[in-house]
Amino acid sequence: MSVIPWPLNPTSRVQPAAAQARASEDVAGLAAALIQSRQTILPKRLGAPGPSAAELAQILSAAAHAPDHGQLVPWRFVLVPEASRTPLAEVFAQALRERDPTATPEQAEQAREKAYRSPVLLLAVVDAERGDADIDLAERTVSAGCAVQNMLLMATAQGYGSALTSGKALKADSLRALFQLAPSEQALCFVSIGTVLSRKAVRARPAPGAYVSTLDASRGVVPGF
């Protein structure tokens, strides 16, 4: 994986300021376009082909560039290949029956079907105890979220759709047993990646003013930035 040098323009001392500015704008514009083009594509809207082995390796390598205080790598990903979807499908059905003993066979089959949808399926797991015990679970979970976002952006850059899915099955004992989770580990979500078969209209995103405020020394926290 290539790395953009820092500073972004290593020959800045011999190039005009205008050229330096254009180079930085080009990189920032490319990054913005990638981030803004990421869209959740539900697994039912994903199909074959999925990423090749080389593309999947690139996606997984992107996770390693997430912020990671203490270099704990407090998260991991478990790939669920096609040959292993059947046990997962049974876990989904069992988890449904445990939550709702009145679930019909049709509902159980719908739960099983979720295991087979996307070409690439991974489980994201976070560990509350790995490494430095002073680094709490919240910080570890933020790191895991950044790792997942890096993977989603790389998949988007490769032209694939992706989604995160969760649900009550993530807390089921049968799922923990299937994925051999340690007592200190939590299943965060599933990551699905594949070719986009259909998509919904891009939803409107909130402007920064809707979620950013500023701490003012005299007035306290005030809206905007």
C-alpha cells in the first residue's frame, strides 16, 4: 500500500507556494470525494463478485492504520467464508428461538438466510483487556470503529459496496462459542462487502453545525465553530 509522504509535498522548498497549495487541495479533494461517496449498502443489495484475495488483503491492511493508543490492537476480525456460513446460519436461527420461543419456522429461515447474503462477511471483535489495563473499553471501541471505517473506505475506493450489521444475536452464547470469543471480548458488528446490485438514494448528511459546538471561556458551550 502506497503512503502519501508528509509533508504532502516533499519538494515544497523549491516549488512555488501556489503549486504547493494545488497539491494539497488535490489530495484533500480526493479524500473528501472518497469519504462522501461511502454509502451503506445493505447485505441484501450486495452480490458477487466480492473482492479478490489481493483486494481483501488491502481492505484488511487498511484497518492497521486506525488510531491505537498503546499499540494494543484491541480488536480483531474473523472472516466467515462461504463454507462456514451454515453454522452461522444455525446460530442466527437458534438466537432467534432463544429470544422468541414463538418464532415460526419461516422466521427462523429468514434469520438463517442473513448468513448467506454478502460475498465477504467478517465479524468485528473488541477486547476489553488486551494489553494495558489502564486503556478503557471506550477508547478500545473507538479504535475498533476507526479500523472498520478504514476498511469501508478502502472497499469503496475499490468500487465495492459495504455495510455494518448488528442485532441481538451478537450477544448470544451460541455465537460467542462459534467464534471462540474470550470472556473479555465483545462482538461489535458484522462487516459485509460485495458488488452493489442496487442502492437507495443517497440520504442527506447533516452539516457540521448540527453536531459541532465550541467551548467559550465566558459563555460556556455554544453552537457552531
